[in-house]
Amino acid sequence: MELQEAQVKLAAAAEELGREICVFTNPAFFQASNEASASSNADETEDFYEFTPEDYYRIVSDRLGAQSQVLKTRKIREAEAAARRAKITKAVVRVLFPDNYILEAKFHPSEKIQDLVDLLMKVLAQPNLPFYLYTTPPKERIKDLSKDFYSAGFAPGAIVHFSYDLPQDSTVADTGPYLRDSIMSLNGLDIIHDEVQVRPEPDTVPVVISPIALESEPKPAVKKPAKPKWLKL
């Protein structure tokens, strides 16, 4: 019954929004991000600044790679870029809200960032308040909403942050909940669905017979025909 309810809720949300979404919380993600930022601000030891042979070979290889890019014609570079772009068929974007909720949605790489903004307008608890999206680190506000996800570097996946665009003297508090109650109720439902989908059925487990086992099986004895009486004489 739990799986059916999850499927019904996810399907209803996808029909309303015109796109499949996932909602979940991941406090460990924010903890890891804070630890990483804290460690980056810590003082490095003197060994960190030593020039190693690996550093030398990396610099040489980077220079050779840059020279090879210069020698390539414009048509070759454009063809290689088109081939790389053709291999990417989706852009999975996760929007991180200040209250630790995460909204995940899949887009085509050719879709615009404006499509993400339009989706957020449908799921926000207060869509009338101005907001903006930014990436980090360093914090950089996303201003050009006409860019497609591939050109913006959001394909095959990206993480963006949400924030209200309110003046400092505003009486409106920049606190949650940021998502509608019906959207927050989808929290973790996709995990239930995926766990059931990947669980193998007992009757569908294939039986694999090793060729060695077949060779080791005893062969049936072949009964030799009896000799005629005249041959015995």
C-alpha cells in the first residue's frame, strides 16, 4: 500500500507540474559542505607548497594540450564540441533551499534556466516573493535566465541554491517553509519507489549452468551390441 501511495502522489505531482520531480532532505550534504569550507580556510603546512614531479608533469601536459587546441581548426573544434554535447541527453538540477529541503528535476540540456524558474514558481509556498538562484563556491548569482543548461554548465547535472531577493529592511523573514505542503509531502517517496523497483523477484532469478558442470556430468553408458554366435566359433 505504501508503494501505491507513493506512485500515486508522484504521478499526480508530475501531471500538475508537467515534469517529474523528487523531494528529499540531506543534512549530511550540508555538513560535508561546511566541513569542506572550514578545511579550505585552515592554514596549510609548508609541504603543501612544495613543487613535486607530479606538478611538473601536470603543467607540461596542460601546456601541450593547450597547444594542440590552438593547432586545431575551428571546424574540428566545433565538431568535437557538438559530439560532446550530443552525448549528454539530460540535465539533472538540484535546488537547495535554506531549510535543507532539496528539489530535483530533470531537464533537456537545450532547455533554458527560465524553465527551472517557471517550475519553482509552481512549487514555492510564497511565489509572490522575489527570489534568485546562485551557485557556490564562490557565490555567483545566476542572472542570465535565457541560457540553456548545457551552455550554463548545468549538464549533465548541477546544484544551485535558492534565496529570497528581499531588502535588508524588509519585514518579511527569509525563513521556511519554502515549498508548498503538497510538495514537501513528496519527501523521500522516490526512494521508496526505487527500492521496490530494484528488488529482484524470486521467480525471475536466472539459473546459470556452468559449462564445466556440464562436462563433469557422467555420460550414460552405451550398451554394445551382442556378438553373433557364428563369430564366436
